[in-house]
Amino acid sequence: MSEKIDLLFERRSIRAYSEGPVSKEQIEMLLKAGMAAATAGNKRPWHITVVEDPDLLQKLADTGKKACGMVPVVLVVSGDKSRFFDGERAAVQAYWQQDCGAATQNILLAATALGLGSLWMGVYPGEEMVKKVTDILELPDNLVPFALISIGHKGEEKEARTQYEEEQVTWK
């Protein structure tokens, strides 16, 4: 296989981190990768909040998202209602979650490519978690937090793998 496709199998959920900062350049690369995601109707309905404040990271960890307290940065991918509820092309409005999911996956893959560890922690559609994250980060009304992504230096190594299950495929 090519090195590019191997990256997909190398991406793993990291739940243990070592100390060390994540550089601004690395964060910006992750943001660019996230915003390069596929998007319905080119709406790009995402907004990403970069959380580096230790107090806020701990408050997020206290919601049960423990990895937030172990890393120097958490990226919060939110849907921006001002971009998907604009009255234009209503058919694409229903896809904001898929668009945010694609952006989240791109960030995870980019973190792997940069040698960083990451973990996708779901927020939406859990109403209670959406409220908690919104309140902690004082997000404006137009943002709906979709996912938290912990970013840091890996404190564990996991082997590359595929989870291919032939019985989950139908050929026609």
C-alpha cells in the first residue's frame, strides 16, 4: 500500500498523552485540514474553537470528556447556524452534521500525519452535553458544538489496523 493510504490505518483513538506543547503551526495545519473537508453545497457550516486555557480544558474534562484534561489543546468543531440556516438551498441544511463529521475526521487524520495523538469525543446530538460545552465555552447562539477533539503528544502507541469486515459488504 502507499504511505498515503496507510495513514488511514495508522489513525487510532489516543487516550493517554505525554507532556509537551502543540505548536501554533501544527494547530493551524489541523484547522486547514479540517476546513478542507467535503461539504454539501459548499456551505462549510463549521466553526472551530481552539481551547488552550487550562481552566477551560479542566472544565471540559469534568463533563466526562477526560482526555480534555490531559492535553494542551482541544479543538471544538461546531455547526454554525448562520451558515446552514440562511434560507438558501434548504436541501443542504440537513447535512451540517455530516460536514462537521468530515471536518473532524480530516483533523484526526492530519494529527496522525503530524505524529500527534487525537481523540474524537462526541457532543451533538446529546442535548445535555451540547448545553454543557456551550456554557463552559460561552459559545454564541449560532454555534452548536458537534465534537471535541483532544490533541497532544502520544503517551501510548497503537498498531495500525483495519477493521474491515467482509460480511458487512454487499456486492451487486
